Amino acid sequence: MLKIKSAIAIISLMIVSVSAKFGEAPAGWEDMRFGLVSNGSPTEPDSKRLKTAVEEMGIKIEYRYRYVNEGVDPAKNACVNLFRWEWDADYSKHSKRDAGVEASYVIYVLQEEGGRIKLLQNMADPDKMQKFFHTLQTVAEHANSFGATIIVEPDTWGYLLQDRFGTTENTSIEVDPLKIPAVVNNIKDTVVQDSFYVIPDPTKPWEKVKASKDKPIQFGYLSDLPNNMAGFGRAIIRTMHKFAPDCYVGFLASHWSVNLNLGGKGWSSNGMVWATPELIDTSAKINIEFFKKFYYGSIDEAHPWKPGDSPDFIGVEKNGWCAGTWEKSDGRMYWYWGVQEMKNYLKWVKQIAHGLDLPVVGWQISIGNMNNPNTADGTNMANAYKDTFFPYFFTHVKEFTDAGFIGFLVGKGLQQATDFTLPGETVGEKGWFFSQLKEFDKGRPWLDTTIVSIVEKTPQSSKSGRLFISQTTAGLNLSLSNSYAEGAATTIKISNLRGQMVSRVSTAYSENIFTPTSMLARGTYLLEVNVGEDRFVRKISLQ
């Protein structure tokens, strides 16, 4: 959906902003989206299964996703293999071919399992910040035009809050993003070697020669942001949107981030969903206060909002392991959430999503079900452990959409989790998750995909009418259900999902209007047709 955040609308009245709000998906997202972890190699069972599910079974899955980890340096971390130019192994470029879906990413390089202390050290280190934002740029450049959903440093913010709000609050630990130092506006530019192949002789395309050139990595686009954690949060969002304008990016709120005892009445050693309503409310309130500042806290007259600064969602998780894995490993049973625990979880999610006025994306949630045998099968990539989360989801979808959910990046986040297999396979979970998704698809749309409004300096009224679009390789044929005077002034604008106009055509109204699009890259855009004082807006997808 399209809107300008009310807190910053005064600053940016002349800018068309694309920003999702609670209960509504961002522009171009449309209905509930799913992404599953996939190794990436077309020869691996998960890629084959995913492609079969999408292309042969017709199941609607948008993404396969991978983790970008192993430190902040893109010359050494997972970027080296994910986007290895010598192998023509770009994960984004070949996802459709290899698995039938687009690529998405979870970036997890900053705190490297070091928790709050590592986070604070890295944010204050100019060299680490240079490499961190270079990594973000590298991922975004490769994700550009594929509509990727990207979660940045999922556990990191939870560790920060957890150290402050443990069973006894440690007030000596600062968690206000406006008060935590970070290197943001003075990161030094650098130059890296960009390697590639060239074909000297067009008649011999098989003969390729390695070449390279200097690639400047410049950070001037962050120079207006403050050197604190709030500026750092905006810098992350801005970087991803600058280099991948069609991506969807957000952070993660963790239900394990607040464990306050509240005078002996709140805390449960089994986690927040087993705790009192008071703790659930307190946890939600603390997360809202933190992420409001982390997302928007540096926006003021000295640091005004710019296009691309707004997040697209808030992420939430359950646990990287299936409940059955915990039961098998050490006898824990409390990861089997029952009805009340699921309701507690959704109550917490809804409060946070509503408080931030953002939609929700689930992440790293087990796809296990209660018929699984709690066994591992690494040979066939077919682990099968029990869990209650998705069995509850598939029978209570409205509760999730009411809580603000618009999609999930789920599956085998950790080695011990459940793998997806295909219906008819005799290994693993035997196609349960794909079978559930196939039934789920019959109920689409689950979300309201209607565009509500575009906000500009002077909101314009529009007659009740409809815009009809037929697409060709050359462009769009447009017609309107309303009657207008022949020759009336008509303007057709096409913008990317960050509100940046990429095409503008002025013409005279007729029953059928053509506007060219062959010069535009594939992806999702906003089409705006103005006839006199009336305006029609639609999302379009160019392939």
C-alpha cells in the first residue's frame, strides 16, 4: 500500500512515498508470500523439490533464500560464493532457472554470534563499518530487479535488548539508539577490483579473457545521517533501497529479547509465550520503543527523511530448531506451543506491528508437523521433526493476517530443522508442507491487494472508475471505464517502488492510450494515469 509516514509527512510533502502500513503489504507485494531456504545448487534435493513444487504442482512460492554470513568483509564472506563471477553462479540471476523462484537474503555478518558487545565494537569501528556497508551494497546490487525480501542482522537487536531486560533489568546497559555511538556519516570511500570476463573475438565466444577495473565504493549518500545507532538503522534501510530499489527490507523483533520478572509475576523460563499477559505487553512496548527509534529516530529537521529511508516490514521468528529437535536432544517440551501460546505470540506480534505501523514477515520458523517421526536424514536432505506452529497457521490464517502477517521466509534455518520433501516421496515429512500450501492457495487472495492511495502535496480526488491494462512486449494499452472529453489533457507516469519516476508521457485522452515500456527493466512499477483532475493508480509487473 502507498502512504507517507505521518511522522515525516511534513518534511517530505512533495515526494511520493511507498511505505507499507499495518495490515497492508508494500507496493508490488500483492498477496501472502512464502520463501523457503534452499542450498542453491540445481543438483541439490531442495532446489529440485522447490522447482517441482512451483513448476509442476503449481504452488505459489515466491522465494528461495540464503544466509549471507561469515563476517563483514565481502571479499571473504558468503558473498564470494553467492555471487562468484568466474562460475557464473550468481544466486539471484539463476534462482528462477535452478529452483523456479526468485532469490532473497538474510544478512547476518555484523555481530557474528558475539552479541551486544560485538555489535557495539563493530558499529564504532570505521574499518568494520566500511566493510559492512560494502557487503550491504554487494548484496543489494545482485538483488536488484528481483523483488527480494531482505532481513538484516536478525538476532543482533534481540541480543542488545536481552542484555538490558533480563530477569533483572540492568539499567547500566544503554539500548536507546539515539544514545549509542556508531560510525555512519564519515565512512571513508574505497576502491575495489571488479573482475569479469570479456570476449575479444565475437566469432569465438567460447574464448574468454579475465579482465578487471577499479570500482569506487562511495558512502557520501550517508553523510546527512547522525553517528548513532538510529542513524545506523536508517543507513541500512537506505543502502538496500538505493542499490535495490525494488527490494523489501526490514529488521527482526525477537520474542526472547525481554525476560523481565516484573516482581515475580511476569517471567517464565520457558519463554515469553508461556509468561503472563503483563510481560507480553511489556515486551511489546519495549520492542516498539526500540524499533521506532532504530527505524525513524534520527529523522528531524537536521536529518530529514529521504526516499528509500522507510522500512518495508518488521520481522518475527519462532525458533531455529523444531520443537521435536529439542525434545529429542534434551527432553525440552516447551517449544510445542499450544493454542494459548500461539494466541500469546500473535497478541505480541500484533501489538508490535500496530505500534510500528508496519506489516509482518515471519522468519526461520520450522515447517515441521506433528506426524513427523523426529528423525534426521542428512543423506536425503530429509530431516523430519515435529512442531505445532505451521499446523496452527494453516487452520487459523485469519488470526495471522489480523496480526499483520503478509508472508514468511521459513524452513531449515539450522541444520537440525525439518526439510521440505515432495508429496509421494517416502522420506522426511513426505510432502506435508507443500500439500498444505496447495490447499492454502485455494483460499487466495488472503490479503487486500487494492491500492488505497498515493499521497502528494495536494491529494486529488478521483471519480469512481476502473483502469484497464493489456500488456505487450512494446508497452501498455490503457483504457478507462469513465467517459472523458476526447482530447482532454492526459499524463501517464511510471515510477519504481521508491517513488522515483522512470517514465512520463503527456498526451490527449482517447478511448485507448498506448505508453511504451520496452526501455524499462523487468520488475514491479507503479502506473499513474491522470486525466484532468482524476487519477488512477495501479501496480504493474514488467517481465
